[in-house]
Amino acid sequence: MNPTEKALWFVESHLPNAISLDDVAASSGVSRFHATRAFAAATGRSVMGYARARRLSEAARKLASGAPDILAIALDAGYGSHEAFTRAFRDQFGTTPELVRAQGSTRNLELVEPILMDSSLLSTLEPPRFETSRPFLIAGLGERYSCETSAGIPMLWQRFGPYIGHIPGEIAGVAYGVCVNGDDAGNFDYIAGVEVADFSDLPRDFHRVRVPARKYAVFSHREHISTIRRTTNTIWNKWLPASGHEIADAPEFERYGPEFDPHSGNGGLEIWVPVKA
């Protein structure tokens, strides 16, 4: 399996954490040297340089949005002091955090965006099973993404992680990644969430999704989470055209059961695609 894809997923899903090259290598299942060489060959960047640039890029966005406390942004980006953060920020962008906040814009900064993982077609795809879902409710954090920005989804999961187990009405054991409200330009809302008994008493910024009773084609993704784009691409561009099924107007979602390990990305998941009965 591609160690660079695993490294990309690990960095993006642990972005604010103090990760080391040893952590990235362990998540990729290879040595430090192998992880370094493979990542550089695939992306033209060092893995830790990429992690640092991504943290600083996200910090720059928060500053441009008017974040009031630069020290809090520094700590969130993994820096122990305002001074250390300012040095790293200046080295990365050639300006200071204070100036970016004052200007309210990242227009003149060379931000580093998340790198998309491999989306080539699988040679074989395990046939799906078909189920009719029961109606249920999902609540969690959501963002609007495009095809170009969807590599930022692991960071959304990282933000949502601390809420799990503390959400009013939460039904424990399973998490869901839900795609809704797609448009012709390829934009969509993605919600990292859990099932809840009802929508009362939820945090104000939570998104809410009602999943109706609907027939679904259910695909198993048994490999590392970093290769999920290959599975979804194969479903939509190979299986679906040949299947004779039509897509239904309903949420599409990923189902993460207790076997999935959110730290390592191993354990597998299910992809539920709504189809017309």
C-alpha cells in the first residue's frame, strides 16, 4: 500500500497535534527513511515540512478571519510561544501574524493546500450488498467542499473527534461521514457526525441530517482510509454505470463502526450509496 497516501492522511487528520517523523513512519508502516524518500518522490516536499506548512497555512486563514488571540493560534499550530510561532510564520510567508490579521486577507500568501490522495480506479471491487436503511438522525461538524478542497476532510474529523461521547442524545458506537447538497459545480456539504436520538440541545454550530428509509448499495472498504478515494471513484465511474442502478436523491454516507481505528486509519468502513428501488 502506498506509504505516501497513509502519511498524507495521518498529517491531515492530526494537523494540530505535535506529531513526529517517527509517528508518520509508524502510521505508514515503513521506516523513517522510506517515509521521507517516498513522500519527497511523490510530492516534492519533505513530510515534516509539509506538516509545518499546512499548520501555518491554516493558522494564516484564522488570522485573516480576525482571530483575536495570536498566542491561542500559535498553541493550536503546535508552537509553545508567540515568538516561536512568529519566527516560523515569517520564515514560511515573509510577513508577520500581526500584519496578516490587520490586513484581513491571505491573498498575498503562498498557502499550502492539502494534497489530494490517489483516485485511480481499482482493478477489482467487492460486490455490494443491498439494504434498506431505517430512518435516523445524524449530527456533527460540517463544511462545504469542492473536488479541489476535499483533501481537507480529515482535518474536519480531527476537529470533531473531541465531541464524540459528549453529544446530547448520542447513540454510541458508530460514526458517519455524510455527503449532502451536491451541486452541478461539484461542491457538496460533508458532515462528520454520529447518530443522535433527536436534534434538541445540540451545540449551535452542529449540522443536522435526516437520513430517510431508503435502499442503499453498501460497499466494504477494507483497506487503509487513505485509499478511500480509489474505492469511491471505482463505485461511481465503474460499478454504477455497469450496474443498471440509478442514484437516488438521498444522503450518501460512510459508516465507521467500532472496528475502525481513527488513530491509525485501519479497520475498514462501509460506503452507503443510495439507489432507486
